[in-house]
Amino acid sequence: MNLFKSKKYLTKGFTLIFAILVSSLLVAIGVAISNVALKQLEISILTRESRIAFSAADSGAECVIYWDVQGSDRGFSFASPDNRDPENTASVSCGHSVSVSNPELHTSSDGGIEYYLTTMVIYYGDTTDAIPDPCAVVSIKKTASIVGKTNIIDSYGINDCSSTFNKHRVERSLRVEYQ
């Protein structure tokens, strides 16, 4: 009896090959779907962390604007060419804690315009716990020229200030200019 001429054996082999092909196709589709789902999850996490960093940057800029505008009523002022002796920089309160640097006097590259640069680090959580907390590094540049006074605030929001090794660490920045 010739095995290759019998239909019985040909159909059994075809069924096995067809089952292997279908299962391989289903496994490939499953892997592709899980790969897309993992990438979407990563994008979702980074979007959330980006919003946290942007909120920290926005809050930092608003804090500096508040203290620059309302601070004089509370005995506070940032250093500027018009006011070279800042008052009571320890009284700034925003977030959980604030660190204010000493103002630095700078002169523009052409030697004409002087400006003071004050930097603040605002922490929006307790830095002693293990939970990643956002912060903002904010600098205020106050200039005075013939044209008028200009204030430039650069605020850098960071979603996780406790570590630089976080793969989901995001920084966002804002610049605010006002007179």
C-alpha cells in the first residue's frame, strides 16, 4: 500500500500544518497587541508626569509673581538695580519649603545694562519621604534701563526632584516677562 496515494494520510497532515499556522498567527497578533498596549501605557505615564512638571513650573512662576507684586506689603522685595538690598528673603513661602539664593549682579555683554538674578528652589512635597515629589527651580531677572523696568521669570518644573535616575523624570519650563 502506497502511503502518499491515500487521502486519509494527506488530510491528517494538512490539518496539523493548518493548526500550527493558525496558532502561530494568533500568537503573533497577541504579541503585537501587547506591544502596542505597553507603548500606550508608557505614553500615558509620560503625559501624566509632564502635567505634573508643567504644574510645578506654573506654580513656581506664580509664586515669584505673587511675592514680587504683593511682597512689598509684607516687607519683602527681590534685588533689582533700583533696590540693591533685598528685604526679608527668608519670608518667602510657597509649597512645602523654599530655598532662595543670594542675588547676583550681572552686566550685559555690551556693558550697558545691569540686572540682578535671584534663584529659588520650591519643593512641593516632603523631601524626606520615599515618594517622588515635584519642585520648581525659578529665577527672576530684574533689569532697569532707559526704556523701563523689565522682569523675566524662568521657571523649570521637575516632576521628581528626589532622583536623577528616574526614567520617567520630566522637566518643563515657562518664561514670563512683565514690567
